[in-house]
Amino acid sequence: MGRGRQKAKDAKIARQLKYTPHGTDLRELERELLGGEANPRPVEPEAQEEEEEDPYARWIEDEDDN
């Protein structure tokens, strides 16, 4: 197929997508994004991770003592 014919075909498809009304089913989209679960469970926050000890904390404490 020549470039002109391919370009015309692409333009036709683009027009169809632009001007044809597509009903958006938000519930179906939600199911798809959640992996098909019918009743999605609430996301639990992760346990707070202990912060790593600051390698400079000992010098900060030393300055406070002065």
C-alpha cells in the first residue's frame, strides 16, 4: 500500500475515533484497573518504616551540649 493510501486510511480512522460517540463505562474501567475484583478491598496504609538513624545525629547532639 502506498503512503498516500495509508495516510488516507489513518485519517479516516482518526475521524471515526474523534466524531463517533463512545460511551465510557467507568465501572468497567474501575474493574479493569483493580484487576477484575468485584468488591475491591480498601488499601491499607503500609506500616510506618523505622527511619534510618541519621549518620550525623551524634554531631548534632554534641553541638547541643556546648
